[in-house]
Amino acid sequence: MNSLLNKTGIKERTLYNLRHTFASHMISNIQNGIDILWVSKILGHKDLSITLQIYAKYIKEDDDTRFTKLNKIGTIIGII
């Protein structure tokens, strides 16, 4: 495996890093119809608030739009 990584120039990463790459990519695509609750469940988070605390910074929108959507999500699931 290391020789393949060396030949391709890809740095070795831990499997845990792949989890964060997946999550941040999925969260950054919320505006394309990705269900954030599904992402939270896939990650095994106890509730959506944990996912939002960690990954909300990857939502590609202006702050006002982001806060409006996060408040709406929080209201729907009962955390706000």
C-alpha cells in the first residue's frame, strides 16, 4: 500500500480523516438537497446538534442564510 501511495504522491491518511472529508463534503452540499439529518445519522452522532457544532462552518452560504436554515432545522427537530 505504501509503495502505491508513494508512486501516486498521495499522502497516507488515517481512516478517521476520511470520515471528516466525507462529512464536510456532504454538509457543504446541503443546498443541493443533501439531508443533514441523514448525514448526522450516518456519522453516528447522538443528535443533529453535534453534527451542526462540528460541521456548520462547511455550509457554503452567507451567514444570514445559514443561521435562518439552522434555526429552521433546530425548530423542526425541537432543539431551539
